[in-house]
Amino acid sequence: MRVPEELVASQIRFNGEAGRAFVAALPGRAEEFLDRWGLRLTGPSMYGVASWVLPVTRVSDGTPAALKLQLLDEESAGEPVALRAWDGSGAVRLLAEDPGTGTMLLERLDEGRHLSASGDVRGAVGVLAGLLARLVAVPAPEGLRGLGEIAARMVAAAPEAAARLGPEDAALVRDCAAAVREVLGEPGDRLLHWDLHYDNILAAEREPWLAIDPKPLAGDPGFELLPALTDLWEADPSAGTRWRFDLLTERLGLDRGRARAWTLGRVLQNALWDVADGEPALDPDQVSIARTLLAPGG
């Protein structure tokens, strides 16, 4: 029950004293929920930047599952809400939860088979698009954080961020903010995963692939597309931005102009985070994607 050092480091880096307290409490919390939910640990733990996941089985019936322990915050509080709304359709199924701590018992997927390792880039984009179309078909439950408020804050923060960048990056930030401003009055009401990249899709028995680890919000599906555009470039450079964007917007049935604006909004969000972290320039891959979408016919 040793907490991985990488998880300790990321929690302290991003959450300070709250993260330090969280990791200190993790072994005891894990023991508590193994006992409360009648679980037996069945293998080595897994971890991400924000959570610790233990492979388990239910003692009563042998059901394989995953015990996920995480720091309760604005993002993680919405995860069980979204998983209940999807009820296993395109996403991992929620088996039990503890609202007070954010601890969840999840359907066990194949943690060794990520979509990112499938070896077929175009096929992977298609799988992600298909899952995303199912997920955003669901209306957002009440109480989730909304894209409208997030986008308004982004637009307001853009001028100051642009002033801290070089001329080309500053111009891109202003262009992205202008695109978001055009759609700000209609932020959407769909249930968004927000972080559906290829490593957040795992193989499963119930379906070939299922989404995990949502950071949900209510909004326009166009805000979902950027993670699918940014990864898996080296394996097939020909599956570029326009090809992926065309496939995603067609599969999700999106208005191309609105999807373009909200994708630029996601680039803006990441740019603001980079500037806040003291980065001297924007991520070159996202700059390339944004410029492609801003170009005529983009």
C-alpha cells in the first residue's frame, strides 16, 4: 500500500498542502474502502497525475473492479455524476461511490490496452469519435460546472496573457479569444467528458473500447475535439488536423463553424494555463492546429 512517488510529487506540485495531506491519508483510506465495500486487492496499483487506482475483486461474488481514490475538487466531484448519467454507454460503469471523499468503485477494464497503442491512427480517431458522439448525446445533469462561465473568464483573461507573449503567440491568443467571443452566448448544454484523449480509452469485455476519467462540464461538443487532434502524430502524420477535424465534426453532427470556434477556445484555455505557469511560448503543436483552423477553409 505504498503510494507511488510520482503521484506524491504531482499532488504536492499541483495541490500544495492539500495534496500532501491527501497522499498521507491514502493508505488508510484505501484500507477503509477495501473493508467497507468488501474488496480484495488483486494486483499492483496504478496511478495518474491526480488519482490512485487499485485492482480489486468483490469478495462476495468475485466481480473484478477498480478502486479509485482521488482528491475531491471541482473536477473530480463531477465524475460520478457523469458516469451515472452515461450508465455504461460508451464509458466505464460506476459500481459504488462515496460522495464525501470522491472515492469510487469502477467496472474493471483492461488497463494494459490503451487506444493510443492500437497501432492504427485513423482507426483510433474513428473509435474516439464514435465514443464521443455517444457521450455528448446525453444532456448535462443539473449542477455541473458550465462552459459559459469558463469561456467568459478565458476571454476576459486573454489580453493580459497576450501581453506576456511574443508577437506571434500574442496574436494567436487574441484570434482564439475573438473566435470564442462569437459563440459565447450559446455555450451548449451537453454532457462533456472534457479530457477524451487516446490514453483515456481502454479495452473492455463489455464493449471493445470504453472512456475513463472524465472531468465533466456542461457545454458545446465542439469544446471536446482538441485532445483528439493533438496526439498520435508521429505514427501517421498524414492523418492531420483537417482530416481529423472533418471526421470528428461529421461523426458528431456538429456545425463546423461553431466547432472551430470552440476548438480554438480549448487552445486558448491551454494557452492561458501555459502563461500562468510561466511558459515563454505556446505549445507548438497546438499553435499549428489553431493556425490550420484559422486559415481559409480551416
